[in-house]
Amino acid sequence: MSRRVKGLQNLGNTCYMNSILQCLSHTVASTRYFYSKEFYSKVDQSSPKKDIVINFYKVIVNLWNDSDKTSLNISQFKSSVDKILPEFNGFKQHDAGEFLIQLLDYIHEEISYPYDFEIIGEVKSKSDQLVFDSCNQFKQDYKEKYSKIAEIFYGQTASILIFPNPEHITHKFEEFNHISLPITSKTNNIYDCFDVYSEVDSLEGIEYAFEKNGSDFKGRSNALKKQFIFRVPKVLILILKRFNNDEMKISKHIDFPIDNLDISDYVLDTREKNTKYSLYATVNHYGSTGGGHYTAHCKNNGVWYNLNDSNVSKVSDTEELVDDSVYILFYKQKD
């Protein structure tokens, strides 16, 4: 899909919202879905909460149509957000990452439908058991509520817990729509951030209960924890942890690939072959915590654009994309 790129008017500290909407509008798979109006049949038309989905759809359509407007007003969408997501009410500056996470979750809920499938095959090994448990958790999570948003943006992590005494290994699967990557003194690129994300953690006083060789074990013990990606999403959203618990911004430069991000080293399920991604959008933050300004970089028809509220300009050199203002990265699976 290609179109004339339009800006979004700043209604008063709504740059965080504008930047997220621009990146989501450049997510071709979801934009095609909304543009087709297929979601309408999934929405409860009697629910007042449907307004945020309908107005999100209107923003997407207006951004992709062929009008001569150079920028759009999102006041209808903002009003529905104020009513349904009150934490983003008013015109204070908000965190773009938090808004993105809640918006995706909310749209997923509103356009969801029952979904069930049969798990076939026989468990013959430990790896088979992991796959079975992953599928079973997926089935439980989405039996009542599955959606196109989940299909595109959601993946699954696997947390492995190792108890040394008594010796025991457990695993837990969770769905995700983003991965938050830490920034430390030893992180210089995105792979360093993934290394820290997947480091083994030492935990204390973790409860356990299991049966082994006919005996029951129950209690608390120290354990080691390691996190993996198990099921990869079609669109991988990475949020760099630039804002710490002391409300200080970390402006360290983190290098990242534009055309070939390979996360295979961090994926536990060896069946996952499509682990390479291409960047198509970023959200950037300038200034300090609690304020500052958000913009977006988005790729359209092979050309990168700088989207700064109403202002739209072409990016002359892709090296401009990789700087210390980058906060959120949107990657899509390579074909």
C-alpha cells in the first residue's frame, strides 16, 4: 500500500498519540484489515466502548485516502480515548509506549471473537512437551478472545525456572504485544539489549509444587530464571527502557539494524524459522522525562518520512534513523 503521507495536528501535547497512530497506520497488515471494514462484524455495536475502535478506523482511512489535505485533526479519536482510557484524559504529556500497549490491548478486546483449535500429535520428548504446553496456553488465552490484532502483533514468551534443590525445572508461557529492552552500561546495540533481557536471573523464595518419582515436593526455594521468545509475532515491537525508576531519561545511543534484525538467538522453539525482521517505523522522544516531544519515522513505498505532528518531510539518509532519540521500534517479518 502506498499513499500521500499526511501529518496529524497537535491538539495540545498529543504528539505521543500522533506518533503512535502514524506507526500503526504504516503497519500494512492491520491497516488493510481495518480498511476492508472486516472488523465491523466483530464489534458489539451496542457497546459505548466501540467508539475508540470506530474512530481509530476513521483515522486510518483518512490517512490512507487520496484527499489533498496535508494534515488531519484527530479530535474525535482523542475524545473517545478520554472517555474510555481516562488515564490519557486531558492534554498533559503522556508516555507513548504506555499508550501503544493499552491501545493495542483495547482494540484487541473490542474486535475479538471466540477461537478454538485442536492440538494434534503425540508428546515424545521434552521439546515436544514445551510445544504442547505452548499451544495449550495459546488455546486458553485466546479461546474466548482472539483477533486480527493478536494475529499480527502478539507473540509468546517462555520463562524457564530452574530449582537446584530439589532439582526441578518449570516453564511458563505468556502472550506479549511488545518487548521492553533494558539499557545498561554494557548495551551498545539492540543485540546487547536482548542479551541483558535474556540474562539468567537469581530469584529467592520461589514457591514450588511438583511430583517426581512418586513423591510430592512442595515448598519455597531459590531458583534461576531465564526468559526466551517462544512464538514470534508478525510485527515485533521493541520498546527501549529509556525512562528509569528515578524518572531520569537514558539518552544513550543504541545501534540497531534497519534491514535485517535476526532474533534467532533469543527464540527457544526451533520450529520458528522466520526470525528475521525489517524496520518500518520508529517513535522518537526528544527532551526530558515527563515532557519533551514525540515524533515518528515511517517507511512508505520504500521512502522514509519524518512525521512531526502536522509537518511531513522525507528522510534524506537512513543513517538519520539511528540516533539516541529512538524510543520504540516497529519491525515486520521479512518475506
